[in-house]
Amino acid sequence: MPKSAVASVTVMVSTYNWKEALALSLRSLSGQSRLPDEVIVADDGSREDTAELLRDIARTFPVPLKHVWQPDEGFRKARILNRAIAATRSEYIIQFDGDMLAHPRFVEDHLSLAQAGRFLQGTRIRTTVAETARLLADGTPRFGWFVDAYFRDENDRGTWHFGRRHHTLRLPWLAKIKSRSTGHPMGCNVSFWREDLLRVNGYDERMHGYGSEDLEIDIRLRNGGLRRSQIKFAALALHLEHKSVSSQDPADPELPNNKLLFASKEQHLVRSEFGLDAHLADFVQSPAVDLRSQRA
């Protein structure tokens, strides 16, 4: 399915109590070569200062900016993402994290690679502590071979990997022939057709606490016949370095979320019974408000 077939696209930005990073993330989205039709901030219980920030940003934001919030009752990312999915009517959704900065052609790249029967998995460039500090001090985002970033495996946090610098290069012609079904699912940079998310009923809201909600929905989407295409050389995004929010090993098979993950795999599940259909009626009756309409 060519890019022109995508009539509308929402970028869904997840956040929790890091307004400084969120401001940079939204700034990167406001300067896209192909602006999204709307941006929805999926907020898992941030303090009021995040809402204040969003109202301020909305004054000059180029597209509708919406804030979908839920009370802070622990890590409930699966639920807030479902509510954000329910809040949009766009046919295509790009999921992004509020501690990431998008390349100016990030949205354009996702749409140029979108195809029926697939969802797209992007990567991230993990900036060093020093580069993160520079960006938070209002430094200009830098992409390319010499970006100051860590190039390492997820399970090898101290080792540099020179070969991974290809993650920093945007080569659209190569991206079109390099997409493949390998790679590791990550919810920070992924895109879907909304109808595919509706078919699997979104994220499994039994998943409380950090980790595995992105792995689990990846399994059900593929169980439903979709192909995951790993994006290479396009849809670049910087990830601001920070301490993990997990206090334990997220790969521990005894964690409740991972037990749900393994069950979905073993039972070949496609549709969650604990998903986004619980929220669809909420946004029919009371649609998410464009914060730009609240300008002073």
C-alpha cells in the first residue's frame, strides 16, 4: 500500500512526569516534513505541570494536540495506550515515547513504508549522558554517523558496538529494500493500521508494571497474520538516556507480565479480552479535546 493511501495519521506520545523531555519530543514532531494530522499525548498519571506544559505548547502547535490522562495508580502503560487509540479516528497510528526526538522526516518515513498486512518496527539512537544533557539544555538534535550515542546491545550496557552506527543513517532508497521481519519489538517507535489494533483489541490491560506490553501485542498481531517489518535507514529517533524505571529484571519469566506474554504465545492468541474496547464508547460520547481550542 503506497504512502498516498494513508489518508490520516496520528502520532501517539506516551509520557510520565518528564515534562522537559516531552517538550523536546513535541518540538521534534512540530517540525516534521509531513505533519501528522494530530498528536495525542498518552499520559500515565503525570502531575499537573505536564498539563500546564501542554496547554502552553498548544498555543503554537501546528496540528491538533490532545491530552489523554489517567490517574497515577502505578505503571499502567497498556491502559493509557488503549485510551489514546480509542481517542483517535486516524487510520494509521505511529507510537512514540515522550523521551525521544524524531528526525524531521520521521513521520514521512513511516508513511512511505506503510503497507497493508504489516506493522512497522523502528529503532532508536541512545544518546550518551553528555549528549542528553546538551539536548535538555536546548541543544539542536543531531543525526548521522558521528552522533554522540551508545551503540550497544540491550543486555550489554557497557559495550560500544561500532557497527551499530548504521542506525544513525537515513537512506530512504535503502530502507525500502531492507525492511525485514527480524529485530526486537519496542513500543517506543512502532506504527500500525488502526483497524489492525482494533482487531486484536489493543494492549492487554492486565499488564501492570514495567515491561512486555509491547512484546505481547507484537505476538498477537503476528498470530493474527500480520508481518512485522523492521525499519532500517529511516524513521530515525534519538532516545534520551535515563535510568531504567524497572527495579527488577524485565526478562524474569516469573514476572506476571511475562507469564501473560508466554501464555499468548503458547495459546496462539490474537484478541485480548482485556483491551481497548472498554474505552471506545468513552470517546464517542466525549471526544478528546484539541488543546489549541483552549488558547487564551
